[in-house]
Amino acid sequence: MTLPLRLPGEGCRFWTAGRCLYEELLNPGLCSGHSCSVLAVLEKSFDAFVARGEFMGLSAEEAGRIWERRMDAALNIGWDCANFIFLPDCAGDMPCVHFRDGICILCLPACPGRCRRFELPER
Ligand code: SF4
Ligand code: SF4
């Protein structure tokens, strides 16, 4: 018996580079497995930085201002990610082609083809 072929999911509003954004858009940020690992390391560094600042009597705002000045250096950390691909002319903070709004596209489930959640993009 031959199984029916699925239509491609491309064109669905949740489709992105062959992956499915449905679960992520349903509960944005809930699944830590979707996070960019490099950003997660930076966030941990920032939390530790704020904690050290508090210990030294700095307010969160003061610590944030100092961190901002150090961001360039922080973003020059070794990109400890085998899948990192540099995105030239990136206006955002995370110059990787797989990065979108805090998540790594490569961590999303693959779209197996058109499913019951298929929706056309809003116009
Ligand atoms: S067709 Fe289904 S699996 Fe594919 S992107 Fe759309 S919602 Fe996700
Ligand atoms: S591939 Fe890019 S977006 Fe994904 S975890 Fe690595 S640096 Fe982050």
C-alpha cells in the first residue's frame, strides 16, 4: 500500500526554513529547548554580572548601563556553537542566520508537510 504524499508546508504562516513555529508561537519562550544556546550563555553571564553588581551596591539600572557598554566585548565571545553562521550586515544583537527573536530555528521541529494546523499568512 502506498501512503498518500503530503503537500509541502511551505506557504504556511508557521513555516520557517523548513521548521514549524506553531508550538513556539503558542507559548513564546516557554520551551527552553528552542533557545539560542549562545544567548542563554550571555543571559547567564548578565545575571551573574547583575548579582555581582548588587553585591557591590550597584542598582540593576547602573549594572545594566555598564553591561551595555560591555556588550560589544561580550558579543565577541567565542561563538560556542557548531551551527553558528555569521549574518553579515546584521542590525540586531545576534548575528547568526539561524537566530529569530531569542530562539534558534534549528531547534524547532521539522515541518513534515502540510498538517491540520496549516494556515495561510495573514494579509
Ligand atoms: S504545515 Fe503544519 S507542521 Fe508545517 S509549518 Fe505549518 S503548522 Fe507547522
Ligand atoms: S545556530 Fe545560531 S541561533 Fe542557533 S544556537 Fe547557534 S548561535 Fe544560536
